[in-house]
Amino acid sequence: MADRRWLIRPFIADDLPGIIDVLSEACPREEISQERFAQHILLDEGFHREGLLVAIEETTGEVMGVCYAVLAGPHRVPLPWGTGWITLLAVGPTHRRQGVGGALVDTAIAWLEARGAERVDFCAYPPGYFVPGLDAETYPDAMSLLASKGFEVRITSVGQSAPISDTIPDSIAKLKQQRLEEGYAIGPAGWGDLPELIQWAAEKVAPDWGDIAREESRRRARPDRIVLCRDPQGAVVGFSTFASYDGDIGRFGPIGVDPSQRGKALGAILLAETMAQQAREGASESYFLWGETHGPAFTMYERAGWRVNRTFQLLRKDL
């Protein structure tokens, strides 16, 4: 197999089935279907065919590996100029140790640098990602490869999960009743709430979270999957939701509370209400992929029964 001939070229439509086969073998834990691949890559606002690189065996035309590179461009979500991303890298198990992965990474970096990138991040792409970073425990070979190419760990994040019930704990119910008696309103969002919620999320929490609320409500027509909190004056001060990514009812988030309202357990209340709704819709557990490794949010999840199940390294290479 050492003398096997292969080449790297931009994606063409006929590559898609072979790419999905490689992904199902190389990273089955991520469960990347054709639909998910299309949503995250082919329909990405920043997509350029030349950035979706495919390694092909010359004699058979078999897909051996794939890599997706994308550059900051005119997205709805503000992106840092000068940053390029590699959001996907996979080589079929039978095609490893031939230099395919290294060649894909080198080609992706060269493509990004030629278009003005000053740095390359592995995953952590704001408009969408399969995973937020590299799970080095699951993919140790990829970690070694990227380190050899000059990538260094920039941030560590954790994925967590928790069992769920269709009712909220008594302790949280008491806290919720206290807030309601103080004049807060906590419950499912309606269509009329969305403009204010979207603006608040974009301005107070994160620019892309307003966009997530807009696009998912438009796509799924389920604003009631957003648990909204208003203060006694009627202003939006927090929200929590689920199924915002790929329509997966088990996936929790995002969640945000106005900094001026922290210390009132609004986050814990929103979290519990959302988890209960996930259970009522049929989810067996709640999970998310990108969370802090310490701090108030980590403590809130820990108290609610969440446990770390994956660790991700967000990598960067300066050019």
C-alpha cells in the first residue's frame, strides 16, 4: 500500500457518498450524515469548493480522506478577519500512514494563507461545527498530526450530559416561584417575543446566538422551544433553548442570562425548565458540546447533575 498513488483536489458532487463513507469509518461518534454534512459545509455561507479538499486514489477514484477549510467572509455572524478555519479532517482507516492527512492539512493551510489568513483555527468556527475542537482522547493520531504541523492548544472546552425528567426538581420549583412572586415571567416564547429576544441575545450575550434563535425558529417553526425570562419591568433578561443544532432534541443550548440579573438562579431555572421540555418531547438525556472547564456556569451544571463526557482542544496555528 505504500506505493499507492493518490491526489488532492477540490470537491465535486460525485464525491459526497465516498466522503460520508470515510466519515462513518473515521469518526463514527460524530454521526455525520449527508444532511448534516450539507448543513454544516455545503450550505455554509463561507463555502468555496476549493476549500473542500478531497484525497482520491488515482486508479480507483476512491475517496481516501477529506478536509474542509473556510475563511472569514461576509457572514451574518461577525467573524474575526484574518482567521481561517479547518472544521473537518478525516482519513479512512485503511488509508492512514501514507501522508494523506498531512497533505490535506498542508494544502488547506496553503489555500487559506493565499487568501489572506494570518492564523488557522482547528474547529471553533462560529457559524457551525460538528465538534468545537479536537477530542484528543478519541482521535490521538489527529492530535499528533496537527501538533506536528505547528498547531497549539488555545482553549480547552468540555462536553457534558445529564439524565432528564419531565418535571423540574422541587428546589428549582421553589426558586422559580420566588422569582414569579417578584414579578418575573418565565415560560415558552411566542412568535411576538422573537424580535426582542433576537436583539437582546445578539447585544447582551453573543452575536451568533441571536442568529441561531432567528434561523431555528424560521426552520423549525417552534419558538416554544425557547424558554424566555422577563424581568418585572417586562424586559428580556434571559433565555434557554434546545434542538437549535441539526434539530437534535437532546442537544441543549444556548443559554444566556443578562449579567445584571445574575445571582438570582435564573440560569438554573431556565436550565431545569428546558431539560424538562426536552424530556417531554422524547429525549433520553440532555447534552452540549462546548462548555467551560470551571467557573459559575460549570458549577451550575454540576449542581444540576451534569457530568463531563468529552474534552475538546481548540487549536491554532499562526501563519
